[in-house]
Amino acid sequence: MKLPEAAENFALCEWLSDWPSEWSYDEIIDAIRSDDYHEDISVWEQVEDEPAEKIVEMIESTKWAFKRTFHSVINDMLAE
């Protein structure tokens, strides 16, 4: 798995408990943004009452943080 897909998967797993496995990351994000996702996507109970855009923001932030952390770890390993 390449870094972009790993970051997307990690971010989805952090905030969602279930989603259609055949959907792409972008399809999942679009479904959440449409606020018409409740039958297909399950968000974690802690955030289920949050507005759709807030959930997307948390997922996107987690994806970014994963990538940044990964790059930092790799750079540190290469510097040793």
C-alpha cells in the first residue's frame, strides 16, 4: 500500500466504523459531505452528532497528520 492510500485508510478508520469497501476515499468524503450517508457509512459514536462538514474536516486533518508524521519518521531514519 502506498502512502496516500495508507493515510486515507488510517483517517477513515479513525472516524468511521463502517463504509462500503468498494467506495473510494473521495466517494466516501463526497457521501459524507452530501449528508446523505447514514445508511452506507457509520461514524464513530463520539462524532455522530457532528455536522457532516466537521466530520470531513476531522478525516482530512487526520489524513494530513498521518502523512506528515510518516514523512518525519522517514526523514529521521534517513538522517541517522
